[in-house]
Amino acid sequence: MLPDEIISKIIAPGLKVPEELFSDTSPVSPFSTYTLSPSAYLVVCKDWLRVATPLLYNVVVLRSTAQAAALALALKDTPELGRFIKKLRVEGGYGPPMHAILKCSPNVTDLFLSFSIWPSDNTNGLCQGLPLINPHRLILVDNCESRESRPRKNKDGDALRKAVRECIPLWNNLRICYYPYSSDIVDMAPYRPRATKLSQALAASHVHTIILCSEFSFIPAFIRTLYDIPSLRVLQFEQPITIINSPLISLIKQDPRLRKLAKYTVQDSYKEPVVPSEPDITPSLDPQFTPMASASEQARETVWQRVLFFAMYAEEARSPSFSRRPSASRPSPVPILCVSKDFHRLALPHLYDSVKLTPRNAAKFRERLDKEPTLGSFIRRIFTTSEVTVQTTTTSIPGQDIRDAVLTAFRSACNLEVFSPVPQCPRQHVSSEAFELLTKTAALSLQQLTMTLENMSISASMFEPFSALRTLDIAESDIKAGRMASPSHSLKSLHNLEIEVDSYSSVILAVFEDMRLESLRSLRFKYRSKAASSLVEVHGAKLLHLMMDQINDFPALDMCPNLVDIELSGDWNLAQFDPSNPHNSLTKIVASNLPKNMEEDDFNQEMFPALREIQIKTLDWPTNERDIRRSNVVPFAEYLLKKNIKLTSRDGKAWLPRVQLKTARGRKKA
């Protein structure tokens, strides 16, 4: 048995609400993320329940009427819990339960209130309960931060603002207030009366610190009203003032009263990033000192190779998104080659390990390889960028410099492992001559290949030399069929195959139908999925991952009995997932859009006993009670949860059911 003090130290980090989150005034609440409630700590055991309860109630965040009703019920049953509440964040009105909560929470020191009240909300309980507490800090927000053109106007919102203004002079413990209004709102006129009335209420208060949460470019009249607060000591601008906004600094310095109160930070938007200084290394007392002079030559080279691997950014350069442009924090590695002959010999392989061909450097790269073909043996990865049009004397050839550089590299890159474009760039077009050179030089080492074949006749036999290839992303451009019986071991190591097909009759698809592809596990199609039916039928039994446009073109699930996940880029609906036999392997469905119909009767879960997740790549969960109530996706997500299936958003966050209330008619609402 551990003492309560030790248990408290263990549990506290999981139950603690960071101060920066509690006081966050951004338009989207930081508590709208979909994570498991920390109340789960309380059900571990009785000891944890006893120790964790005060910690759990120390900071209370209310985001729905149902949460407020649940808390009010808990405080009614156990009034002592209310004494633990020190910080209370209320992001709406939430009806009569708020009066009961505030009545049982006399020790609230920090209060967060939102003036952004929807017409469907009810602030009566909150208005009645505010005089019952006496907070030390008041944090106010309004929807002006969301840049809405008009504020929300309704009687409940007006009543809440009036109640807060009446309570501010009566709260004799109030010392800090977060002021929600700014001078930089797109349309300030509708908010000016609210800001003026709030400033007048604060002028009769006991606050000594007012924090201006929003950005300012000048000092409006409703801010000048705050100067009259006798107890005010600090008027803090929370947002840094940039050099561009220097007139604001001048206004502050010109006003004697404001100059005394204002507290702000200045940010130079043009300031270059600070480059860390190099450590001071004491030179050796021996001018003839040679590092590792007593070590063997092999040991010295091993150590220096490892040092130069990091100094040349060899690991970072293996990523296609890595920028090779020198900067203050990452200077060019080329000068390292000039240190000595040994450094040049040891560092040169790292310089050419990963090559990124651009229209700017392609011609120089080709010239260097023409002069020193042995450099090609150092190349492991070639990344290409978007092609540009190069004007010649007779015609316009797209990306000729890059094509020539690729052709030259293929002649000598005998250890090439990856040939691929950088992200968001199209595949490099490869001619018959280039493909033939690639076959002769790098077929045994190549592991990843992304290309568009053009102006050539292809057959299955041409891929036979690529015995190590694991990932192939291929498209066709003006291809002729050269179909013949395929060798049984063509692409025997191929694991991932991606094909871009833009016509219903594809030569490439016919070629891969003739291959055995014993190791194939992932198959991805772009665009015309109907043309791929025969290919899926041939290799479907081996597939674990399938990506295509639509599923209604052919019975893909029946053809792929071992499929683990499927990704759809086009329109779909639940009724399409109805294989002739139960699919016992499918665990995940990924789709670009929500299904066209989300009716419960359209999905037969008995046909998918292993399905556990449906991810929608364009889905973002609603972040407030009103949007949750109006969403048609939330009921569908809760229906799936009853079947033990998670509906996840673009970032992989699953919907978590909220506390719910039962209406008088027995219906549930969030």
C-alpha cells in the first residue's frame, strides 16, 4: 500500500490541466480535441478514487449542457466536492444547472466565461449564480476573435453580459481581468457598445491587472476608459507588437498614463534566426599534433567516415523533401571536401549519395558525370522535380536538362536504390533508351522506382532483371504492347505496386496480369478502377492493401479475401460493401469523402466481423455543442460505435460520445 502523498504525485500529471490551456482565448477551444476523459483514473481502485477526486475537481471545464447537468447532480449528491473547484471554465450558458454549480462552488478563484452565446443557449442559471462567487481572475472571450462580421445578438447573451458587468464592481477579490475586445476587428462598430460598457464596469472594480488578449494597432476610446481604474497597475498587451506596428509604440510613449501602465514585448519581424555560436576549442599545445596518429589507417577512415556522414547531412538528404539550399543554420557541406585529400576522398560518396535534380542544377550535374563517370557508383538515390520547358533552336522539349541528366546518371549509377520525384511533383518520363540503361546498370540494386514510360513497346520480360525492386509506381504515355509469356520470377520481390491508368484499355495492366508477383501485398490504382478488374482478379488473393477510385465497378472484396484495408478516392456508399461471403480480414476502410447515404440499414456488419475503423480524409469533428447537435455525422459515428467500429477524422481522431441528457419525450441529445 502506497501512502496518499505518493499516489497523488503519480496521478497528478495525468489530471492536471495546463494553465495555458485553461486561459486560452483562441476561437477554437483547446478542449475540443477528442481524447479520453481523465476521470478514467478514478475507476482504477478505491485508493485512486479517494486521492484523485480532489485533483479532478480542482479545474472544471464545461463544454455542454449535459456536462453541466451531470456536475450539478454530482454536487447535489456530494456538496463537499464543490469546495475542491478552484478554476471553472464555462464555454456557454448551459441552463439552470449552472446556478446549482456556482452555489456549491464558493472557492472559485479563476473564472472563464464566453460571451459568444447562441440563441438556443440558456444563461439564466449562470446569471443567477455569478453573484454567489468572488473570483480572483476573470477571463472573458467574445466571437470577435473569429473575425465574424456581426456579433451574436440574443437576449440570453445580453443577459449574461449585463450580469457580468453588474458583478465586476461587487467582486472585491477580483484582481486580474482578460479583456476580449480589440481595435483590429474587421467590423468594430457592432462590438464597440459591448467594449464600452465592459470598460465602464471595470472602471468601478478593484482590478490591478488587465490583459488585452487581442492585437492592437491604435488605442481606442474604450481602452482609455480603463485609465480611470484607481487600483490599476498593469495594462498588458498579450500579443507581441511588431516593428511594422511601431506607431502603437509611439502612441504608448506619448501618453504619460499609458506609458506608466503598459507592459508589452517588441518583436522584430525581420530579425534573422540566431545561429548558435561554435564552441571554443582550445588549440593543441603541439603544432604538429595529428588526430588519431597512433591508430591504424583503417580505424581512422572508419571514424572520419562516420563524422563526415553527419557533417555532410547524408541522412537528411535521403528524404526527398530535404532542402539542399544552404542557410545560416545549415551551411553548404561542399567546403568540407577542400580540407584535405583524405576528406575529399571520404566525403565525396556522401555528397553524391542522394541527388536532387532540378532545372537549375541538372546541366551541371550531367557535365560532371560525363567528366567523371566513376561518381555514378556513389549515387544511391535520385529525386527529380517538376519539368520545365527548354527552348531549342528547332523545337520546345519539356524538361530536356533533367532528362539528359537522368540518362547520364543511368549509364553509371550501378548502385542506385531509389528513383522517384520529390513530393507533389509528377513522375519523370523515361524513354526506351533510359529504361534500357537502367536495366543494364542498376537492375540488381534498385528497390524503389517511380516513372512514366513513354514511346516504347513493353512486355513482362523487360522487368525480369529487377529482382530487388520492392516498390513500383508506374504510368504509361504512348505505349505499345509487346506482350509475351512472362518469366515466372519477374519482379519476385515486388511488394507495393501503384499504377496510374487513364483509359479503359491499358497495356500496363495487361503486362502485370502475366506476372506471378509472389510478394505483392499492396496495389494502388489512380483514376479508372474499372480497367483494373482483371488485374485484381489475378492477384487479389495475395493483396493486403488496396487503393482505388470506386468499389461499385467490380466485386473487389470477393476477389481479395485477405484484404486488411481498402482506400477509396471517389464517391461511395455503405450499400456497396456487401460481398457474397463474409470478409473476415478487412479491418479498416479509408475514404476521401463521407458515404452518400449514412442509413443504418445500408450496412451489414455481419459481412465484416473484423472491421474496426472507417477513416474519412476530409472529415473534421465539430468543436462546440451547437455544431455537434446540428451534425449528421455524429449520429452515424455513434451508430458505428455500437458495432465496435470507430469513425475517424483526417487526423485519425475517433469520435468519443459526449455526456447526454434525456428530454421529456425520452429522446437523447448531446
